[in-house]
Amino acid sequence: MTEGLILVDGDWVASKGGRTEEVRSPYDGRVVGQVAVADVDDVETALAAAERGAAVWRETPAHARLDVLMRAAALVEERADAIATLLSAENGKTITEARGEVGRASDMIRLAGYEGTQLYGDTLPLDANRGTGQDKIGFTLRQPCGVVVAITPFNYPSLLVLHKVAPALAAGNAVVLKPARTTPLTALALARAFTDAGLPAGVLNVLTGPGGALGDALVSDPRVRKVSFTGSTAVGEHIARTAGVKKLSLELGASCPVVVLPDADIEAAADAIAAGGYINAGQVCISVQRVITHPDVHGDLLDALVPKVRAIAMGDPSSPDTRLGALISEAEARRVEVALQAAVDSGARLLTGGERDGAVLTPAVVDGVDLDAPLNQDELFGPAVAVTTADDWQSAIAYANSTAYGLGAGVFTRDVSGAIRAIRQIDAGVIHINWTPLWRADLMPYGGLKASGIGKEGFRTAVSEMTEEKTVILHGRPW
Ligand code: NAD
């Protein structure tokens, strides 16, 4: 129904240039679907439609917006299995993970919808200002930003689209969504649920096609008041330079650490790392990339971890028995393979994994990786963890903080005072004690420090960031 079409002004239409392209499975190369290749002319019509949609939606009462979102949530729930099958096919992640991801979708829309009904303001105690009496009333009022541009990456094609679209719509904005070029089909299926739920024309528009050309035209346009981007730090920096005076949320790259201390439950830590480093083939911004452990437990941790990593079942992503599917492309798998080999060439030891077949890479553990090595410092985005040792709390925290990034961190310890020190001193947007960074409740504030970005998602925070605050003063007398 949406095959080869974009969503503009409430209609599913061909792109102006009439071009389409195939979306293929990274696992076996089969064609999963066709999408339109939009260009800058489509950006113009989408933004014009969004401006009209924003005017209508902003005048729609919060309870009526909530009704539409609740209907969309129900439709997504009904269609979850079909959407998960599509997602797994276009992305290469296992069907089990795809079902888990899409299984969160309807609650995400409901929770965001609720937050859109909670646009409270403050009453201002103006009489505390010297010279001001009781003859004025001041308060704040929240209103939607207007047109929101949402740009999303390939790795969670349902989750990350909904973390933007659902709060933006809940708060009364119109959206132009530009999903990742490799995984547009899930985004289109989700958009269909919103239009079928009765969202007015122009309130949600979806353009598929090249990120650079569409992205630049969308992000730089003065009609857009807010850009919400999730993707690489390089593109995020480019957007920050291009956007001009706009509200920006940037959810960017990472190299997340896990610190394992001698008093930790080593078996539990190994279990968590064997999941947190390899879910979604390691293509998660909060994936465990770096394991920093004390020399006293280094050997025990590796003895526990390596067999668990070797036991990860690989294969066809559509099989329920598969735990590790394909990376997003053969080129990406090759890039990760090269990064692992470079670490080995510099003296690190590959304890398991790292063998590539097309877009599939066996899960790897690399030990003895230098703190300054690219495998620690640069985002890997693949199924591997790099292990380093640190002699005490102080150096473990310094190692955790040693990269440009600051998205998530995990610390395994039974020492409460040490944990509190880590919570205060590790520069990461989300810190987990006795778990890895790979954990997210969709309602929690979520976002990075340093090169990992600016702004927070999570529905209450996202709705707040997708609205603007006005201050209103009622004057009972002049001055
Ligand atoms: P990417 O930066 O290559 O692409 C992300 C999106 O940006 C895509 O839709 C792409 O088409 C678009 N894009 C490309 N050039 C653009 C431009 N000039 N202007 C505007 N948009 C443009 O990222 P990816 O490879 O799809 O995803 C992987 C990256 O995303 C990793 O770095 C990962 O850490 C990051 N990520 C971060 C979070 C987070 O919450 N911090 C979550 C998921 C992924």
C-alpha cells in the first residue's frame, strides 16, 4: 500500500522525480520492498504541508490528540507481527529482537500521548520582585514548536522513529520524518498506523531517500523550529553547523564502558556483558564496547565471558533460535573486521570471533587493548568488546572517561560508596550499577554527554523539548 510512495499532506504519493529503489535484506540480499527516492522538491512540498498541518494540530485540543494517538497505538499493536517481520528483513536483526522492539511500540505511543496532555506551566511569584505588588499575575504557557524534523538511524527502525514522532505529535507538532535509507519500510508502516488512526493531513510527512541532500534541505529550512536527530556524531556535528537558530536534540555515537571490580559478581557481570556487547550485532549506541576490569578478576571474567560469547547462536535472522543476525551491510561488517584486525596488529589478543561471511561477523572478545587504541576510542558499532585492566577505582573511572563520548556506562560492584563515587564522576548520560549500559525504559530521560549529543529523549523530557515556553504577564496597573 505504501510501496514506492512517500507520505505528504496526508496522501501516499510518488516522489516528484518518480524514482524508486529496492530495500534489500543485508542477510541474504533478497528484495524486501521498494521505496521512493525523494529529492529537494519533495522537501518543499512536505514542509509546506507540515506548516499547514502544524496550524491545524496546534489548534486541536490535547484530549483529541490523545484519542488519535491511542488509536494509532492500537493499530500498531494489531500489526506488530507484520511490522516486526518487515523490520527483521530490512535490518538483518533477529526476529526475536525485532518482535521485542516492535512489542514496545504501542506502549511508547500511549506513554507519549499521555505526556502530551500534561503541558503544565508555572505561576510566577512576581511580588517577590522588589517594587512589584499584587497587581500583576505572571505564568508560563507551553505550546508546540511547530514543524519538527525527525531524522533516524538504521539500528532501531521502530524504537527510534517513535521516540521522536510520538512525543512530537503528542505535543501538537507537525513532523517531517526522514528515516534511514537502509530501513525505511518500518517507518512507513508505522506512519500508516498514524494516518489510519485519523491524523489530519500534513501533520506527519515521511520522505525516504538520501540523507545528505534531504537532510541538508530539511535541517536548514527556516520553517523548521526543531530538529531531532539520532545518528553518528559526524552527521550530528554537520547538522549543528547547518541548522541555524533552531532547537536541536542530537542523540549521537558512543563507546560505552563497563567497569568490573574485584568485589563484583563475576558470573553475573559476564552474563550481562555477553548480552550487552552483542545484542543487535553490537549496533547499539549503548552497546558494551569497553570492559575495564581489575587485574585480580581479569582472568576469571574472561574465563566466564568467552564461552558465553562463543555460545551465541548465529544464523538466519528469521529463525527464532538465532541470537545474532547480520550487520546492516557487508561494508559495515568489513569495517568492523578491519578494526578488530588493527587491534590485533597492535598487540591485542583476539580470544574469540571476528570471522566474517558477507554481512555476518562472529562475536568477538579482544583482550589487552591499549587505552588509546581506536578499538577503545572510536565507536565500533559491531559485535565485539575490548578488554582493558585498571588497578583501582580512580584509574577505572579515568579510563571510563577517557573517550570523547559519554552516552552510557555500567559498573559491577558490591561497594556502595565506590558506586556512588562512580555515579558522580563518570561522565555519561545514563549510568547503571550492576548492569551494562544496554538497558532502556522508554520513559526514562535518555541522552548523551560530550560528543554523544545534546538533549534528552524519554517521553516527558522529549515532550518538554518539543514544546516552547512563553511567559505571560497580566498587568493590573502600568509599571
Ligand atoms: P548516520 O549518521 O549515518 O545516519 C543517520 C541518519 O542521518 C540517516 O537517516 C541518514 O540518512 C541521515 N543523514 C545522513 N547525512 C545527513 C545529513 N547531511 N543531514 C541530515 N541527515 C543526514 O547513522 P547510522 O549509521 O544510520 O546509525 C548509526 C549511528 O547512530 C551510530 O553512530 C550510533 O551510535 C548512532 N545512534 C545513537 C543513538 C543515541 O541514542 N545516542 C541511538 C542509535 C544510534
